[in-house]
Amino acid sequence: MKGNTPISELTYGEDVWLIVAVTSVRERRTQQGKLFCEAQARNASGSLTLKIWSEALETWKDLKPGLWGITGRLEVYQDRPQFVLAEYRPITLEQYREHQGSDPILPRAYTMDIETLALPDFRERVGAQLERTMRLGNMRLEQQQRYLEDIAAEEERCYQLGALSATSGRVLCIAVHVGPIPGLEFEGAQLGESEHVFGIDQEGNEQDEKQTLTAFLNFMKGFDPDADEIVGHNLVGFDLPFIFQRCLVHCISAKPFVNLGEYNVRGVFDTMRQWWLGDKRSRVSLDDIAWAFGIESSKTAEVEGSKVFDLYQAGKLAAIREYNLNDVRVTRKVYERMVGCFGR
């Protein structure tokens, strides 16, 4: 049996043993009701999917996130490689370091939020769009009343709402907190925390949107959806689609690092969906959840989401940057509470 082969050099059907950090474990059942587990593991040489059939589960203790010595073989299931475990035993951090020559690569949570603005050129489209909608009789009654009372005011309101669509809005800044995934801190191995903002620097200087997107994508190159998580509020419904739609507008070659078409998106923890236990349709604000949890709001009398446009017009970009970061900090606290209660 080969020992501690690099994951990238594994050969199908050959028995080997490996030293890995297991980052997630999920129970599954076959169509016949037979219990098995699927897990994700990684070491310095790469990542792989583990499968543990009921026979192994009955013989060895429950597998959970941590450091393990495993034996088994690489097989193919539905055109995807998986490492089928025969045996597994917990190991120490010292044993991992001895065999890998490094500390384990700990799973990371990238908690993020974006701030957006309507494109200046969109203002020219709003008036014509509203006039056509009114003329065709497709305007909702409450909007029709606003439009007839003050056309200019309704045009301005609709212009600012253009920030909510990537066809009429742009990314102003992206804030990201990087830290450990709650419950996956391995004893003796430390993962520091850091904050990053793309689009507005610490002095309040604005960056071009294309540069902002490119810098963010370069930063996220180390993201591994099989082990790491992107965390955000309404991340699946807004932030991630908006970012990659704007990449498309700028002809930035960027393959989305998660598949938003999946019902449960691998590598994503959306706090809005988690609040509704996975329901895609229901909505709730981050501020309302924070209030329910007793977490201090990111909003103040001077700075909150609806005031971003006015702050931008006033040149107060540093205040927008700090608000963006505060939203991320609140989201991280909500995420920690949810993982602590619901698990991952």
C-alpha cells in the first residue's frame, strides 16, 4: 500500500493511505435506505471527496471535521472521482505537520457585501421608460399616482433604484472579511482574521469598477467551494449575480466560482435563506435579523443603504466604505449564530 501520495497523483483502484484535514461531513442514504457519508478533505497537495459506506461506519468511529489518517482507494462515481474509505483514525497536528511539512490549510469563510450605484447614463433612459409604461397602461396604481403628482421626483426615485440591477447599476465597493468557519477551528492550528475593501481605499479614493472587479476576483482565486464558504445576506439573489453580470459587461473573463443554479449552492452560506430554512422566495432584512439576535445594527442616522447615493454625491466615500465593512461585520455575527444553532 502506498503512503501519503500527493492527491494530484492518485491512481484509480490503488490502495493508499493519506493524511488529510476533513472539512465537512454529510450523512446520506441510498435509494434502498442504506446509510453512507460524504465528506470533503484537503491537504497541501489538493482536495478530494470522500465516501464512507455503512460497513466502514460500523467498524470505525464517526467521521467529523478534523485531522485524520485515512486508507482507501480512488474510484469514479457518476463521472466524478471519489476516495472510498476503508479505515480512518484521528491524528495530531504534530503528525500532520510531520507528513505534510506544513500546517493544515484551514477552511475559510469569506463574508462579503457590495454597495452599488446607478450608472450616470441610466438617467437618460428613465424618463422615456416611465412615459412609455404610463402610455401603455402598464404602470402600477401607486406609481401612477406618484408620477402624476411629480414626474421629476418619480424619475429620480426610479433612477436611484437602478442601482439594484446590473443592467442599470454598477459596483461601487466590495467588502470582505476572511476568517475561520465556526466549529472548524483545529486545535493548535490558527487562522487569522482580516478585512478587505475593493473599490474605495482607506483615504476615501474611488477605484474604477473594472479594476475593482479584477482585484476582487484575484483575491478570491484561493477560494475552494469544497472546503471554504462565501457568506452573505441575499448573496444568491443579489451580490454574486450582480458581480458576475458586471464582469460580463466589462468583458472580464471570469468563471463564477459557485454554481447558483444548484438548489443548495455548494460553497455558499446565505443568511437570508438560512433564516427561512432554505426557502428562496421569502425575504427578510439583515437589520431585522440582527435586531432579533440582539446584534448592533450597521445602520446609523447618517449612514444606511438608502443614503449611499447621497453620500456618494457629497463625496463621503470613506463613510460608504466603513458602512460596507460594518454590514459585513454584522453578517459575520449572524452567520456565527446560525452555524452555532443550525450547523453547516
